[in-house]
Amino acid sequence: MNFTKMHGAANDYVFIDGRDINEDWNQLAIKISDRNRGIGSDGLILALNSNDSDVKMRMFNADGSEGDMCGNGIRCFAAFAIKTGFVEKDKNPILIETKSGIKPVTPIIKENVISGAKVNMGKPIFKPELIPTKIDSKLTKIIDYPLFVADKQFNINCVSMGNPHAVSFISEPVDSFDLVKYGPLIENHRFFPNRINFEIVNIVNRSYVKTRVWERGSGITMACGTGACAIVCAGINAGILDNRVEVELPGGILNIEWGGDSDDDVIMTGPVTEVFEGTWS
């Protein structure tokens, strides 16, 4: 089974052309993602034929659970789709089918190499029942909601970007925050029936933030594309961020744009890097 390992802002995945392969992908994702016994990654992403778009993407987290969407993964996936011949190099945009809908992706090509991509991530979802959350059903949006976890209160903002996110803007430096302790507690909190991704954020200024991420199914990751989008949408909703924001993650910077209206799509731009390719046997 041939594979390519790629990363977007150090959020790394193993990519496989899954056509005509019969495999238990959930279990394979666990084995492949193991950083000591496998290839090592935040998850596994498959390229498959699609009836509705240019190519279909399936994404599995490191724990084997299947995700709906992956912002960093989909940028790399566009490059992988070209590499494996699903689409031509000059195709623009590439239409990629995901569990959260069809996403148009525009590769950024420099010196004949795909160095990044711009992705239309679609519209953010704020309705609690659609995220989903079990927080007060009378609320139309979850903004600065006090969530008590263990010995700490978090004011959280909930957004879905195809997968659910809880965003907390904090004054404590994100680099020293105990994400290992609080990340899994929030991911598995009873308020979130499908579990949730958790982002802690320092606002540097209205157009620049610094964050760390706990991803459901993978734990701490170097970056999260949907998380960066969720942060910006939450900040705009709360009136504390501008419509264009640089999001600094441990693995790099993503640029996020959102008009602020419920009908506006979120646009994400970020890097694409191929690490190596090989054969899994």
C-alpha cells in the first residue's frame, strides 16, 4: 500500500489512494498514526472516487474515529489528488467531497510546486443543536458561556466548521496552559454528545491571535485548520476580532477571513508540505 506523508502547519497526515483497496480503515488509522510503531501522524486520509465532485476525502483521527472535516488535511489532500492523478494540475478550484459537504480548494503553486492552498471552508454553524451541544437549548449562540471543568471556569464559544469546536479566549499564556489536563475533560464533557475540539486563545491584537489545540480523537496537535476558523468566527461574533486574522499555532500560521454574516463563507489560506512517501506492508 503506497502512501504519502504530508503536513499543513505541522498538522501531519498519511495519505493513501483508497481506490480498489478493501481495508479496515479505522484500525489501520490507529496503526499508521502510532508515532512509535507506525508511520506517525495525527491521522489517516483517503482519496476515493466521487460522484458529485472531483475527488472524495475520508479522514480518520489517530484513535481510529472518522472525522467530518480537516482544514489542514484538505489543503494537503488537494496536492495529493494532483499527485495521484485524480485531477489535473491546472484544475482550479478542485472540488473535494467531505462528510461536511463539498469544499472548493485552490492550490498555490510556486516554482511548479504546490506550496499552499486556499480553501472555502463554508459557513460557520452557531446553533447549539447543530454543533451539537447540550448547553441551554434556549440560546441561539454559545458566546462566553461559563463552563466549569474540574477546578477551573472556562468562558467558551461554540462553533461548528463541519466538526465541533469550543473556543476559550484566556489571559494566561497558552504556552504554559495545562492542555493535557483540561483538553480531554472538555472533549468528553457531557455537554458535547459527539465530543468536541478545544482551543485556548491569546489575543495579541484584533488581527493576530495565538492558540493551542486539543483535537478530539488525536489530542494535542501542532495545528488545526477548522479550529483556526472557529476561533476567528467566535472572536468576530464576540466583537473582539477583525474580519481578517492571522492565527499562530505551534506548527505555523494560518490566515482566516470571514465577513461576519451568517451567509458568508470562511476562507482559509495556509501551507502544504510533503514529508516523504513509502510503502506500508
